[in-house]
Amino acid sequence: MSLLITGIGELTTQDGDAPVLRRAAVVLEGERVSWIGPSADAPAADEAYDAGGRAGLPGWVDSHTHLVFAGDRTAEFEARMAGQEYAAGGIAVTVEATRAAGDYDLTRLLLARVAEAAAGGTTYLETKTGYGLDVGHEARSARIAAGVVDEVTFLGAHLVPEGADADAYTDLVAGPMLDAVRPHVRWADVFCETGAFSAEQSRRVLEACAAAGLGLRVHGNQLGPGAGVALAVELGAASVDHVNHLSDADVDGLAGTWSGSAAGGEPGTVATCLPACDLSTRQPFPPARRLLDAGVQIALASNCNPGTSYTSSMAFCVATAVLQMGLTVHEAVRAATYGGALALRRHTGDDADGRRAVGSLAVGHRADLQLLDAPSATHLAYRPGMPLVHAVWKAGRRVR
Ligand code: NIG
């Protein structure tokens, strides 16, 4: 079954050859894009849809979320808005509620959050464990997540559970817990921060996970300067996320990972910015402009979680990045689509084996597309907070 979408006033493809097309059309065939070009030249298809001059762009790629949880942290948010600082310890409240929830409820909650994200234009999603914090509950979170989302990350090293010895818990994460989650996850992450895991503990977990074949990501430099970015760079992590407090050496280190990639080398470490979290925790925004100017590839992600960022709105993140972080609309939209795909190493794909590229629109890529009730993507920042999503296709299937 093929679908021809005509009359797209402005199509942002993020494809190197033609990043923005006017009066464009796209053909979706099954789960892949099979044709892109001027509306006037469009081929016939089984069905047709007139976009009516609306803007089209790839679905959002949300490369950092924590969606497997139960419970509520409204009181903590209220206290924070009254002046209390965010501390990693709040995670324990969610751990208790998550452990108490049954599999059915946890799955139902996750499905509802993923549906909410899809309605907002998100078509490719990563989520993490990290609210189980013992072998059985981490494995359960990983298993449930693997049945629902595109990419699953093991975050047993999210917080040392109350009463546990930090080094003994680190050994548990790097040993039996890793073995238990391994069949369900592609990535591993650590919260490398004062109050969570030290640089040495983070390294131990990341090295064990890399040896088990997992790709690496790091929560780094969120609440203050620290070792997270340097560790991510040293261990060749696909991304380091938060990056609010960066030294010159951190920026140089990240830039160094990208110096060979223009010549066709492996991608470097993506700096993932989480502006909704920064607003909700009243942290300074990451120096995204400086990172881009230094040659670092950035991603924008929602960090949807009950503690620091209870939103999956990527449009809100894009608007904030433009209005508050000094990015152009094109840079912000790219970071929320192609940048997320780079951070998840899904920016390229193989048309033959079905592991298709996401985050950009080109022939053979996954048919993930959104149309806005607006003539251009600029309206995402020009009309912040407005419900602009008109229609969404995920892997060729209309989900809104
Ligand atoms: O990315 N920083 C660590 N983890 C989450 C917060 C989790 C929570 O507070 O529940 C984050 O912000």
C-alpha cells in the first residue's frame, strides 16, 4: 500500500542534498519513503493526501526519556518552584512507586506516555530503566520497555538505593543486574554526578556494559561541573546528556570526537541538551551555541520523567532552544530529528534489512513524518506552546 502526500508547502528533509524543499510531495510505501520531490512531478500511488500547503518535517527522535515509572512527584516540583534545589534523592520516591506497580499497570502507563509523545509528533523513542534498582525490578522494566519503545537503555546506575553500600551496589549493577537486563537493552547509561555515582563507579559500570556489547551513554555535568563528559569522550559514548556545566576542556574533548567524522569516520559523542529539564530544575541551559560552533553535533530530547521534566513535547524543547539557547529554528529542528538519530546511531540504515534510518527523510528511510498546521517549521518557535501538530505517520502508519 502506497500513500502520496502532495501540497507540502515547506518540507524539511534533513537530507544533505536537499534539506528544505518547497511545494513538495512524498510517497510512503509500507514503512519506507519511496519517493520525494516537487509536487508537480509526483508519481501515482494507491492513496493520496493533500497537505494543503502545510509544513512537513521528519517525526521527532526523542533520544532521552525515562518513561517506565509509576507514581507522582508533584509535591517535589512544588517545593522546587518554591526555592528548593533538585537533588538526585527524589528518584527514590519513584522507585518505591514503580516497584509497587504490577506489570499490567506499568505497561499501561508506558503505552499511554508513548501515545502522548506520538500525538506530539514523536515517531522514534528511547527510554531507560532506572526506577527498579534491584535485579528483578530493573529486568522487569527493561523487558516491559523492550515490548513498547524503539530503543532501551539500562540505567541501573541511576541512584544508590537507600541503605546500600555504593561500591557493592556498583558491583551488582556491573554484574548480575547487567546479565539480567542484557537480552532487552541496546544501551547502558550512568548518572555520573555528586549524589549519584562517582567517576570511578561510573567507569566500572560503563566498562562492564561495553564488554557485554552495549553502546554507551552518560548523564553528565547536569548539576555541576564533573567528570561525566570526559568519561563519555574517553569511552567513546554515543552521547553525553544534560551538559549544563562544561569546562573549556569538556567542549574541546567533545569537539575532538567529531574531528574525523566529516571525512567519513565514525560519529563522535553527541551532546544531548534537555531544555525542558533545565527549566523545571532551574539549571543554566547548556552552551549549545558554543558546542555547535566548536563542531560538536547536538541533539535535543525531552528527558520526560516524573522528577525533572514531566513533558514529552519535543516542540516545546525546540521552541525553548530557539528562544532561550540561541539556536536557529533550522538548528533546533535538526537537533530534535537528525541529532537524536545520531545520538542513537540510527541516522543511517540499510534499506535491505529493514533497519531503516530515522530523523531525516530520503528514499529508503523510515516513513516517519509530521505535518504542522503552519506554513513553515519556523512557526514552532514563532508560535510557542500552540498545538501545531496536524498529522503524524510513524513507519508509514498514520498515528494521528
Ligand atoms: O535525567 N538526572 C537523572 N535522571 C533524571 C531525573 C530522574 C528523576 O529525578 O526522577 C534526569 O533528569
